[in-house]
Amino acid sequence: MKIDQFNFAGKKAIVRVDFNVPLDENGNVTDDTRIRGALPTLKKILADGGSVIMMSHMGKPKGKVNPKMSLSQIVKNVSEHLGVEVKFAPDCANASAEASALKPGEALLLENLRFYPEEEGKPVGIDKEDPAYDAAKKEMKERQKEFAKKLASYADCYVMDAFGTAHRKHASTAVIDEYFDGDHKMLGYLMEKEVNAVDNVLSNIKRPFTAIMGGSKVSTKIGIIENLLGKVDNLILCGGMTYTFAKAQGGKIGNSICENDKLDVALDVIKKAKENNVNLVLGTDCVAADDFSNDANTQVCMSDNIPEGWEGMDAGPETRKAFADAIKDAKTILWNGPAGVFEFEKFTDGSRAIAEAIAEATSKGAFSLIGGGDSVACINKFGMADKVSYISTGGGALLEAIEGKVLPGVAAINE
């Protein structure tokens, strides 16, 4: 079932959204991209004359109630964006009364799903090595089904619109669907767009194809890096992982972040890039700092010759030029992860150079896909969100989809 074909008139729809938005210390939303991303689906349901029940997680409360991760903090933001006063259910597993009272055109937001361990379906307080773990896991899976069944009982139909969690087999993403028949469960507009954008990058590659992978660790990106080596023409590796590569090749990296147990992995990536005729672009120079702060003293130095007591914080001028050269003529572009500690104003130049080069290539007809929280935050910080083709709301889900993995949240609807 496609959401466009479904008439929600008189029906209650439970929608898995991704409202895991960043908050400041006072509980104010600092980036509402994910809330805005859900609006087309939510507004379609209300416009049809249906009522909407929104469910989401926030943060990692690990199955315990944590007021700092309460979705009550964003009710006002969701209400403003949706144009209706959103009601709030303070207990997502006991919201039958609030759901039953909903009238057509009304909206309800459930409390953080992850306040219940059943959402993630992992045994709590028991180690995997414990002999009793398997039994605990089996019991938790049964509890997860009951939790999903309870959520399903609030509504007549189910809409999956949280791409950011589509790679997780959680109660609200890939178990709840079992309690709705085929024409009463569907992907929302955001999910449809995300799936199409990934398909655009993987199945409809226009060359040259440039991928930019940033972030601090090689380990979290190695699967996607290896997968991309068989697909891309240019692969830019930047951010903190730069220094693992520099050290692997015998460089001096001072106090820079480094995964010492991944040096052989870095060398293997360099080797595979050569074998696949991929132009691997690694930082040659960097902006180093004597402290991890915006007030630190800085100097530009070679990425493989950073003085003791200093750490690489951003791409240097030579590296920024190399990045731009690998991006400017590309016809397909994928960006996940910043080039430096962009949260500090002093160290935004590397990420900005990437964003500007992507915007230029996009203006010449390239398809550019930006994904992952930090990359999206970069694009928004630089005011360039309207200069790229598509901004994905999912980090891990996007990477797993591009790795070629089946996403449980998509499979649950498609099956």
C-alpha cells in the first residue's frame, strides 16, 4: 500500500517518526530537521480526516525513564509545525485512553519508546556470556511482541516514516507491522523519498561518483568504505580517521585521535583503492591545535608530522583544495561525516570547503545525497540545505542501505 492511495478519513494512524532531535541544556530543540521531515506524512493523514498518533525514541535511555530524554520537551515544536495542538501521552505503553479519545484531525505524541526495554528487545542487566542470557533473550522477544501489540492496538493503520531507525529491528519499526494487514501498513512520504534517494545513488550512478566519508573512527565506517571501493571513482576520507591513516603509513600525529588497532585496516583500504583504480583522497595537511577547544592556539602542519602535544582538528588548505578538486566535476556525490571538529567555529573550514564544492557540482547537475546527523548539521550551519539534491534523515540506516543491507523497517512493510 502506498500512502498516496490510502484514505485516512475516520481512521487512527500510528506513525513511527524520528523525533530524536538535538536539545540544548534547557530542553530547547536546536535543529528541527527531523520534525520538518515528518510533516508531509502527518499532514496528509490529518487532511484526509484521520487522527495521528506519533511514536518515537529520543537518545539512549536504555529502558529507563530519563526526564532529559522526554518527548514532552518537543510537544510545542511539533504543535507549531503541524498547525494543531498536539496532545501528549506520558506513558507510551499505557496510552489507550488518550488514543481512544482522539477525534478526526487531532494528534497525539507518545512518550519516548525507549523508556521501555521492550522497544529495543534486548535483555537488560545480563551479560551475553551469562548462561542464562539465551533464555532472557527469548523472554524479551516475547515481551517485545506484547509491547508492539499494545502500540498497534491504539490505531487502525500503521505508517513507517522513521528512516533513521529503519535499520533496527525494534518493536515500533519491524514488529508492530505484524498486527496490521497488508493494506493497512505503509511507508510514509519521507521513507519513500529516502529509499528512492539511496536507489538513485546505487542503481542510477552517473559518473564520476565521489563519496566523502568523515568522522572520527575508521571502525564505524569500514563496511561502507569497503563497499564504496567497488562503486566510486573518488573516495575522500576525512575527519578524525585521517590520523589513523597517517599513523598507519608511519606518520607522526601528536595527540590526534587514532585507532591503533585499525592501522592494518587503513593500509588495506589504501591497497584496495589501488586495486580498484579508485582515487583515494586523504588529507596531506591539517589545522592542528594545542587544546581541544575553540580558544586553542592553532598551526597548519602536515597531517603526518604533527608536533607532540598538538592534535589535528580540521583539514588544512592543501587538503581542502584536493577535496574540492575531487568533488567539483562529480555527477553523483555522497557525503557522510564532517572533515573536522565543525562544532568549533575555528575548525569549520574543511567541512565548509566540502559543502561549497558539493553545492557547485549540484548546480551543474550532479545528484548529491547528504546523510548522517553531523553532515546534515554542517549543511544547515552553513545555510546550504537548499543547494544539495537530497538530505537524508538517517545516518546508520543510510550507511547500511548503501552497504547493500536489507533494512528491517523497509522489509517489514514490503513483505
